Amino acid sequence: MSAAASPFSGVLQLTDLDDFIGPSQECIKPLKVEKKPGKAAAKICIEDDGTYFQVDQDGGKQKLEKAKITLNDCLACSGCITSAESVLIMQQSHEELYKVLNANKVSSSTPHKMVVMSVSPQSRASLAARFKLTLLDTAKRLTAFFKKLGVHFVFDTTFSRNFCLLESQREFVRRFQRQSEDRKALPMLAAACPGWICYAEKTHGNFLINHISTTKSPQQIMGSLVKGHFAKQQCLTPDLIYHVTVMPCYDKKLEASRPDFFNQNHQTREVDCVITTGEVLKLLEHEGVVLSEVDPAPLDSMFSILSEEHLLGHSGGGSGGYLEHIYKYAAKELFGIRVEDVQYKPLKNKDFQEVTLEKDGEILLHFALAYGFRNIQNLVQKLKRGKLPYHYVEVMACPSGCLNGGGQVKAEGESSKDLLQQVERLYESVQTQDPATNQEVQELYDQWLGGPDAEEARKALHTQYHAVEKTSVGFNIKW
């Protein structure tokens, strides 16, 4: 398998590690071999079907189990970071969703699980472009399709991004105010992209981690709310909810597998399964369904105070608008300046742009967005040399951001560029909202999480990152 064939982000494929391996080769994860005392040496034979047998000296044969590694092993391993994940992607796939849905249909002593689906706005835009639908039509038809499969609730992760943006805004202001005491407080680097996070942890460790925002991504905040507040609403324990997200990116499967997002008390993940936009197409094909022919259903809402008959979004681009929302909030909170329109200045390319707030010739805020691996490399090198001038950087692994994620619907009969432009136009067609001025969102924040400084809010909205130590094994050697 070549790096180009991998569905994972470019950041995961193009690190400075030279040990990318294909699925047919050995994984570098060390395996513990159990040696029983008193046993003479045995031979291992491989049958035509690939089954391994241990052959003892007396001719006895014993079938050996295949070694298994998990996505968690991949996250903790400093070697290859793509091949094993591609092999093991079945752990987070539409097949796993089918297993749970089918188990729910069978009457047994095993408790049935409430299946909750959270759909990202980027995935919805990609499917809308494929089936020539509006975003609202797509949302309603997806809701109907998933419910026919046996899903109980279908939500929109734009809701959880409200909390993500609010918390990111407040985190930046806190960091800015303490930069004189802590030189590592700034620049603050966005943390919503798991490909970028995986790269940072494995290649630059604590040097980068100290600068990365601790606010969870919208996917994981949705997981906290679904397995927390929503579970209580339904009088269920978190383990009795099976939470599935639809995402534009394969790297989100890695994010959901992080041990930090595992509830030890109830032995359940915040997000049990991640399927990509492309995998939704596979579900539709498997069921023999064309999305545009599905009868629409009313939208679900985790909260009753917001309308179910129209969709809301956030300004600032298809990756969530982190730069724009934090910039406007910081300008007002720190300097009393109200910014209406953000003026972006492209640098070397459209995936590296900057924004500057000036007053009387003095630069007050200097922000940037860096999409794609080349721009990320330049960013990191400047930061290492102490020459990065920015207070905040919105970092995304994919060129053009999340709307161009590796899990999105691929172009058929048209150029990828034309398809991306269609997806961008659709994504930007919804009415936008600012969570900082949205009274309803603020009320939910206080009601559910106890307010910005509450312990419950900290647990639900923040996480931590971990440097991965490089190990010296055969595949790491540069020949």
C-alpha cells in the first residue's frame, strides 16, 4: 500500500518517520511470547490459507491465534501510523454499526442499546452535493434513512461545535492574559484535527503539546453530551447508548479510540463508532436506497428550545471557523474592539492565510490558518526557531480543510476541484450563528455544565495530549 492510497490524512502519511509499511508486512508492535518450561523447540508451519500451526517434536499440531493490535496500540506506537490502522479499520466501520442494529432486533437477554447518530455538517454538505439536494433536505432524508435502519436519534454536531467555539474563545483569552508569566501559553494551536494531533504527539512531543488547545473537538464534546446529559435525560447509563458519528475524515476514528475518551466507570467510549461520509454511501448502496428518493423525516433535537425546521452553521470556513470566532471574541474581550468582517491575507497559498488586528500602528492580535502538511511543517519549523509571529493558528491536516477530508464522497464524472467548490457553496448556504451572543446556547451551557468555570464543564469540554516516546526497533533504522 502506498501512502497515496491511504484514506488517512497527509499528516499521518508524511511525517519524518521512514518506516511506513504495508499490511502484508510485519507490524513493529512488540509481542510478548509465552514460553512454557520443559518444552523442547517447536516448529511453526503455515497452511495454504494462512493459518499458523505449532508442530511439536512428537508430531502434534496446535493452531495458533493471530496476533491482534488495536487502534489504541497504533496511537501509542512511535512507528508506523497508517498501515495497521487501515487493516484494523473494521473496529470502527459501518459493519460494526450493522452488528449493533441487528443485535437490537434479536430478542435476547442482552440489553438493547439506544443507537444515537451524530452527523457532521461537512459530511452533510458532501452528501448534498452528491445527490443534488439542499442541506435541509439532506438532513431530513438522512434522518429518515438512519431511523429505518434502527437508529433512535439523529443529531447535528453543529450543536456541539457551539460549545467547542465558546470554550476555545475563553481558553485563548486566558492564555493571552498569562503570556507574560508563561512563554508557552502562546501561540495557541487548534486541536480539532486528529491527524494534526497524532502528528504532534509522535514527532514533536511536549514541545508542541504545550501550545495545543485543550478544548475537545466537536465530535468528542458531542460524545460527552450524548453519554452524559442526554443519557440522564433518557434515564440510561452511558454504556446503554451506542453513539455513532458521521465524519468527513478517517482520522476521526483514531480520535474516538483515544483512551482519554473512555469512561472507566461505565466501560464505554464517548463515541463508540465513527463512519465516514463515504461509508454512508456504502450503507445506502447496501440497502439499495437512493438518498434523494427517501421520504424526509422531522429533524431530531437534543434540546427543545432551538428550531428543528432549519439548519444553523458557523461563519469562517468549512473547518469550523475557529480562527474567526476566537479572533472576534478576543478583539472585544481584550481590547474592546468590535470586529464585523475578518480580512484574510493569503500568504504563499490559499491554505496559509493570516489576520491582523492593529490600532495606532501597533499589532494587537496576529492570527493565521495553516492547512495541509507542507504548511504545518513550515509552521512547526518557525515555532522551533522562535520566529512564529502568531498568537493563534487554526491547524488542519487536509489541504482546503475538513470539507476536503479523506472520508468525503469522491468525484464521479467531474473534477475534484469542481466537486469541492459545490460542497463549499452548499456548506456556506446556511444561516450562521455566533455562540458567544446566542442566549439559548449560553443557557444550555450553564444548565448542563454549570457555567464556564464549573468542574463538570472542564471534564466535558477539555482533554489532554501525550508525547509518544520513540522506540528503537528494526523498522525505525534509517539504512
